[in-house]
Amino acid sequence: MKFLSNVQTTHKVFAALVLAVLYALPIFITSPVMLQIFILIFLYAYLTSSWNFVGGFAGVLPLGHSAFVGLGAYTSTLLYLTYNISPWIGMIAGGIVAAAFGLLIGLPTLKLRGAYFALATIAFAEGLRVLVENVEKLGPFEVRGPKGLLINLVGNSFKDFQFLSKVPYYYIILTMLVLVLILTFFMMRSKVGYYLAAGGEEPEAAEALGIKVSKYKLIAMAISCFLTALGGTFYAQLVLYFYPKSIMGLDMSYEIAFIALIGGRSTIMGPVLGAFLLRPVGELTRIYLGDTLPGLHLIIFGLVLIIVMRYQPRGLVEPVSRWLNILFDRIEKRRRA
Amino acid sequence: MIGYIESVINGILMGSIYGLTAVGLTLIFGVMKVVNFAHGSILMVGMFAAYWFITLTGFNPYLALVVVVPLLYFFGYYMQKIIIKPIFEAEKHVREPITVIIVTTGIWYVLDNLALLVFGAEFRVAQTSVTGKMVEVAEMYFPLAKMIGAGITLLLGIYLYWFLKHSRMGKAVRATSLDREAATLMGIKQSRIYNIVFGMGCACCGVAACVLVPFYYVYPTVGVPFDIKAFVIVVLGGLGSVPGAILGGIIIGIIETVGAQFMAATWTEMLIYAFFLVVLFVKPSGLFGLRQDY
Amino acid sequence: MALLEVKGVTKQFGGLTAVNSVDMEVQEGQIVGIIGPNGAGKTTLFSCIAGSHVPTKGSIKFNGTEIAGKKPYDICKLGVTRTFQVVKPFANKTVLYNTTVGAFAKTNRLDVAEEKAMEVLKLIDLYDKKDILAKNLTLPERKRLELARALATEPKLLLLDEVMAGLRPSEVAEMLPVIRKINSVGVSIIIVEHIMQAIMNLSEKVYVINFGKKIAEGDPHKVVADEEVIKAYLGDEYVANSH
């Protein structure tokens, strides 16, 4: 493992420990409600990590990623409902569809100032949502407009991507998250990663160094949309019922962006940290205060975002990793002594 | 035939008000290169202010302009000064001020949901002396409130155009939008220009709010549809261009009302997004190519 | 055949002619200077060669290939890399990272690119700063980083846009041997510069540009004696620079 050679031993031990705890967690937590909260944290961490490829590393601001969540969910579910194709295969198909749409949006806009890209992604997401809400039937597929799609319960079946217990979902999404983080790690240490960082920070200088900036941004966009759509299929199989507003609304797009910025965009762990901080706030206020104080969690999101951007514009992962490093250094010293 | 003319004119009337909100957005973008995502929420704040003013005093609805417009000017001025400025300073030299853009989204979330907490989700209608009145012109009927609204918009558009072209402050604003560094060297204090432009952008929302309230529902998320339309409009008109924003607004208004003659309202919404994406593909500098900042 | 051959290049912005039918040539291994008063069109000419501007008229041939109108990244791939007068480092990245970005022009592998970058940093005397963030460098160091990054792309021709502007005389004196060192490893150089001392010292040949037109070319010491040059440029500028 040459690529890990420059990572401190304490870091490796810590990472392994965290992973072990997360993988062992369902043994100790059996409450489906708690498991569901963890599943959603991982799902949002996963979606935000996927977003990060374009929103973080390519240095632009996509604000319509729920469209790709929706494309993933609708593609795999329609294939399953119409042709009984396993959602695992549908998942990949959804990813490809999403990547194609991502390229289509990125092609004209990624060359322009970032504001155009941000606005185009919003318009695309909203346009797609309205379109789906207006389509009852598309060729052989029953899209059912605003009524949404319902996946029939078949009980425990891996092929059908359905489980009665929350535990399999927990492991699936945790593994997806770990994989996307590993992919991020390797991407950051590759030519694509270096070129994206350069093009995001100083496009003019990057072009002078031989980088076709818009091409690399498009690559990032395609990867990002593909991965996001996989999360969409997972979400569809988790809830088994969804409609355009629930799966491709702008709220989800913004939440993903908020998590990324609060955690720290263009870092590996930022999205995970952001999801662990924001998601529980959302869940808990919704569960305990949802009826009396509607929208309170969104006020909290907004305020947290403003405050973090004011005092830690590069996200909370910076101070957190600084504290961890101090802690690790102490442990390392004690170990040596 | 007469039905189409009627809906085209109705589209122009409504579209000019869309254009007005878009003018505020484009002014701020032109100078700061920041898309203010809280723009619709500021419109919502203005609408609630106008609603309460009219409902509590029972005065003529357009008197609300006197109160609401300065109120929103200072709202925007201090929002920029207190919240946005420190964040903007930190990434002044960055080409894409992403942090600022996302912070305006945060402001939007806070404002909309605060309104939801305070006023509840219900739709309110202000009862005013012009509400529901129609005017007949050559067998066509137009809502009086929309006609007055479009008239006020037109006047404001002309004033803003004059202001930017000829007034001292307007020239300073344009200079800053062309080249920040150079403007600073000429002795223009950037941060003050930003405060003023933000204030003006929000004041445009204030005017739009006052002319909307006599014929439009008021509710906490009323800004969202206006916001998204304003985004589309500013890109159509060319980001940063004031006349482009008003023309873009009118186009959107016409698509909406004429489209409604042929299809369901949700489809016209689709049509607007599709039109927008096509423009981005074909002519990202906007339909009129008035600005080249992209 | 000349390495770079510029023929009749004209660049107009609206009604303004910034560069007016300029010819120039760079032979392999040469250091060529472009001088001229402020606003004479030096940087515009330079940007035409580097691909940041598309010339209105004329041809620019590099190694026999027409490059006028090509994009900067394609021109870089052919072997022409520029630096910027206002340095544009990737501020939040380390010196090594910055240089590695350049080195990726010739390889897809990180280890190869990093090795190349370190080699360049040693040549430029920036190796001991390799782990420092670019934003924490001093101005002369940033200028050198700009050089290192460009050099890491392994150009045959390096275009230096006022790499010495803003430096103190002692810092200029440190920069001169660095540029010569780069030249000695086989890189031809075009240098646009305000500081006469630097140009005189480095260039084998200079081109003098005024109002977009070439008014003189040749050996730096002869050009300085040219009457038109003195009249157009050195009159005020040289005096202003030497006190």
C-alpha cells in the first residue's frame, strides 16, 4: 500500500477504528428509527460526496442535484416495474442516464461564469420536476405524473433490492459511502484531480499550463451525476414510494450544497462531517418540533450556514482536522515515549 | 384574435413586474458578480410589509410605496453591510464567489421560514380600492392593478436607466462593475457602492411588492416562483443588463399568458425552463447581447 | 528554420489597433526581448503568441505549425508556455502541487509528475519551499514559482511576461541567473520586460515596439543607440528608471 505510506500510523488506526465501529453499529443499535437516521446520514454524506466532484473539486456550484437523484430513482424503478429488471442493473442504467443529462447541461454552461452554471442547474432540476409531474405515460413506462411510483413489496430479496429489516440498507449505503470516499481519495491524487483543482482556482493560469479546463469540468460533472443517480436508486428502494416533489425537489439540492459547504467542500471528509452535523438537526427538530414550529430546522440550517461561512469559509473540516491532528500528535508522542 | 391580443397585453403587464424583480437581481450581479438567491425572499418581505401597511391603515395601496421602498432599501443596505460584506471580502479575488452565493441561499432559508413561523402558511389577500377592478379597452379587459403596476415599473425602469447613465453615483456604480480595482484607484469606495447597489436591488423588490399586493396572494414562500423566474429573466436579458432584464421579463410574461391559451399552466412553466436552456445553449450572452460578462 | 516565426500579426480591439503588422523571429536556444513603453502593445503581441488573444491578421508559426488562433492549452501542448505578469498561483496549494500541475502536461502519472516537479524546483532554487502554500510565499518566490510551473510543462519556448516587475534591484539580480539557467537546459525564451538592465543583460536580440509597431530590432546595445528608439521610448523611460 504505497499510496498510504505518507499517512501517519495514528491516522490509519483511527480511520480503521471508526470504520470498525460503524460496521459493528447495527449489532448494538436495533431500533429501526435510529438505524433510519444513520442510513439517511450516510445517504446524504454519499450524495454530498458525489456532488463534491463537481461542486467541490471543479469549483462551480451545482444547485440542482436532486434532478439526478430523481433520474436514478425513476430510471431503475420504471425498468423494474415495467420489465422486472433488477434495480441493481437499473441503478447502473440510471447512472448512465444521469451522466448523459449532466453532460448536456454542463456542455454549454461549464465554459461560462459559475453563476450561469448554478442557474442552469436549478432551471434544469425544476424543469425536469415539472415535466415529470405532467407525464402520465412515456412509451411503455407508467410515469404517473404527480402521483409518483410505488414499488410492490416482495419481502426479503436481494435481486429485488428489498429488505424487511433496515440492517441490509445500512450496510449497502455505508459501503457505497466508503467506496465513493475511496474514489475521491484516488481522484484527488490523479491528474484529473490536480487539473480540476487548478482549473477551479485559476482557470487562465491552468489553460496556459496545457489544461483544457472545460473538458475536465465535464468529466467531473459526468462522474458526479452518475454517482448521484446511484444514490437515487438506493433512496427509491429504501422508501419504496416516491413522487416528483419528494425526490427531485429543490430542497434536497440545497441541503446537499449546504452540507458540503458547512462540512468543507473539496475535501474528502467534509461531506461526511457536514451530514453528521446537519442531518440529525433536521431529523430531531422535525420529530420533536415539526408540528409546533414548522420550518425551524430550515432556519437552523440557514443560520448555521451563514455563521460557518462567516468564520470558517472553508468549512468545519478544517478546525476539526486541526484538533484531531493535535490529538494524534499527543498520542504519537506518548506511544514513542 | 382579440383574445390573443388581450393575453399578449396581459403578458406584457405581468411580465414588466417580473422584469422589475429581475432588474434588482441584475443590478447586484452586474456590480458584485453575485447571484442573490435571497432576492425572492426580499420580495416576500416587501409584500408582507405592504400587506400589513394597507390592511392596518386602510390607505390607498400605492401609498405603501413610500414606506416599503425605503424600508427594503435599508434592509438590503444593511444585509450587505453586516452579513455579506465580511464573507465577500474573504473571496474578493476569487473568480467565482461561491461562498457568497450560498450565503444568500442561507438568508433565503432563514427569511422564508421565519415568515412561516410568524405568519403561518395561509394565503392572504389585501382588500384595496383597486383589487378586482377591470378596465375595458376596445372590448378587452385588463385588471386595473396590473396596469398601474406596469406603469410604475416603466417609470422606474426609465429612472434607473437615467440614474446609471448620467448621475454621478450611477457612473460610480458602472465603473465598479466594469473594473473593481480601477474604480478603487479612481477613489470610488467599493464597499459603499456594494451597500448602495444591494439596497437599490432590494428597493426594486420593494416597488414590485407594492404593485403586486393589490392583486396577488401573500404567503411565506411567494418569493420562490418569482425568484426562479427572475433567474431565467436575467440570463435571457444578459446578466448585468437593466434594459435586458425588463425585456426578458416581458418575454416571460408573454410566454406565460399566451401559452396558457394552448396548454395547462404547468406546461407553460416547462416551456419557460426549456426556453431558458435553449438560450443558454445558443446565446449565453442573453437575447439582446447587451453585456458580455460571461 | 526559426523556432518561432511571427509574420504580419495585427490585433485590433474595436477601432483600436494594439498590434500593427509585427514580424519577429526566435531561433532555437535564443533569448529574445520585447521592449517598449507602457501600452505599446507588448503584452497584446505576447498574448497572441500564447493563445490568449486571436490575432486579427497574420501568421504565427511554431516549429512550422500554425498556432495563431489556437487555444492556450493546445499551444502549451505543442511546447509554448507562458507566465503571467500578475502571478496567478494556485494559492491554497503547496509549491510542489503547483509545479506538479505543470508537470502533468507530459505524463498521466502522479509519481512521474512529482519527480519532474522536484527536479524543476531544484533547478529554480525553490526546492526547500516545496511544502509551503503558494499564498504564503514572498513576491520574488511567487514569481519563481510561476517560472517553475511553466518550466515543468517542458516547453521548447518559454514566454515570460514581466517576471521581474515589482522586484527590488537585488531580487532582479537573483532572478537573472535563474533565467539563464533555464535557457542553458535548452529552452528558448521570449521576455517582455520593463527593466532595461535585465533585458540588456539577458537578450541576444531585442524587438522595440511603439504604438503597436515594431520600430527597431537587433543587438540590444545597437538598438539602444538607435535614434528612433531613444526618441520614442528611452527618452523618458530610461531616465526615469535609472535614478
